[in-house]
Amino acid sequence: MSDCINEYIARGNYIFPPAASLRLSIDLAEYVFRAAPKTSFVIGCGYPIAESGATLTHAAALMLASGLLNIDRLLERGLAIDDIAPRVGFNIHVGLDFFPEIAKFRALRRLWARIMKEKIRRKASQFFALQVWARHGRLRAHRTAAGKQHYQGYGCCNVRCAWWGPFTQRFFFDEALAIPTEKSAHIALATQQILAYETGIPDVVDPLGGSYYVETLTDRIEKEILDYLGEIDNQGGLMKAIETGWVRREIALSAYTKQKEIDSGQRIVVGVNKFVSGEKPSYQIHRADPAAGKEMIRRVQNLRKERDNAAVQRSLEKLREAARGKANLVPILSMRWRAMQLSKTSAMPLSVFSVDGNRPS
């Protein structure tokens, strides 16, 4: 995945400022596109944006804006759109609002095809297909905490939204708590298999196409996504909207509104604020072996004692010099990494970061 933008919009797991992080992200994407021609990239991640509280259309628009920003930066590096388009895709959120979710997928497919036609100006369909990795979401943590009485039906509804869109997705009911267990993974796989081989859903492409309601809803959502993309442009583009805090304020407002609706009972969440069974949650959570963590710490400590630390400092200085320029840093990072054998969380990222003159809070 080469989308760092969602970290600044939603997740908050970042070290660098937005511009510096985007540079590294594009460096990685450019390097892989040139060196590994069979590799595909996720260039827009809408899942954490929606899970942070963004509305359906706002999350879709921000995801598209992020992807288009990545494509524009890759084009500036001299890559051809013909090489980029068939190899990029999106990580898309799937909620429970059945018909709007299906309409959202249909709208995104149309929008993406239109955008790619304008950029490529060809008729070859392989350039216009929207490639996605769909993930279930919305209130997963609430449902997990409320108990397990509804997770089978919940997952099936989520997956059907994606399939009738039509896309596929996965469903792990305990992902809000930890890495999925073997049981959770088996249920996720079995759900996909049942839908694939017993329901007949994959036999028809876009089975709801032609429905007056679905077509009208698709048109409406497509327009709302386009309108919000226009609002992002009016803010000076996605990067500017992130840096000024506009995007975070938009998401915070919609998240606050949703939570008020849940607290008041206006928005029903089965098992959370209605039809609560009283069953005490009971889960077998995946837990990592503490011995594995201690072993990794020991190995890193030994490495730092035994390596040539003077050579490490020389390599870091060369990396800082390269970061001050415009060269792609991935080949340089790879060579320095092999030479220094540094851990991911030690001096390597901080040495690049120091070029910007700021440090993470």
C-alpha cells in the first residue's frame, strides 16, 4: 500500500509531516512500479476514514482524492498513466446501509472509469476497471464489545453489500480486539465460500442494475462525491485541506453527529442500544507469545553492541544529504539499511525526518 494520506485524515499513525511523508510514499511507489512491474499498489485507503466517522460520500471522495493525488505525483516523476492505471486500486469500507453501500460501489466504478478515460483517452477497458480491497466496518468495535450473538448475520450482510456492488471482501469479527484467531479466520473464509458457491450471487454482474431506486441512488451518490471533491479543490487541494485541519474538522463533525444519534437511540445498533441480550462478551483473543518480543529485543541490543557504529553514523549522514535533494530515497535506503542493519524504529526514519527540521510530538 502506498497511501500515507489516510494517516493524516483518520488514523494518526505518522512520524513525518504530510509533505515529507508523501514524498517517501511516492518514492516507494515509483521504485516498485519501475523495478517490480507485476506488483500492484493501493493508492487510496477509505476504510479508516469511514471508521473515523466520515459520511459514506465524504469517505469515498477523500479516498478518490488521495488516489488521484498519488497518481498525479507519479506522473510528475515521468511514469506513464498506461503503466499506472492497471496496477492501482483502493481499500474501500463496507457498511451495513445496504442500498447506499451498493450504490456507492456502483458510483465509484463509474467515476473511476470516467476519470481514467479523461486521463488516458483510450477505449481499452482494462485501464478503466476499479480494483478494490473491500473491508467491513462501521461500529465493529461496538458490536464486538456488545457480544457475539449477532456477528454471523452482521458479517453476511456486510459481505453481500460488497458482492452486490459487485466486489468481494473479508470479514473478521474480532479484528477490533486483536489479530484474528483461527476460528475467526475460518468463519471469514467460510462466509466467502458460501456466498461464492451456494448463493449464485457471482453468476450475475451488477444484479441490481436497472432498478429505479438503485439507479437513482447511484446517480445521487455520484453527484455528492463529485460535489465534495469540488469542496476539497476549493480548500486548495487535499494536502492543503489536511494541513489546515479542514478534513479532520469535517470528519469530527460527522462522527459527533453519528454518536449522538446512537446515544439517543435515533440510530439503532442491534446488540448495542437495542435488542441487547445481556450476554456477557466472551472471546478467545489471539495473544502473541511474550518470549518472541523478548527475543527480538535481545537480538537488537546485541546488534547495536557488535556493529560498527562509526560506519552507521557515516551512512546516516549520507542519507540526510540525499534527503535534502530530490532523488528517490528507496534505493538509497535499501543500500544503507543493508549496510547498517538498523531496526525499523531506530535511527533510520529519524535521520530522514531531521532534514525537515521538525520532530514528532
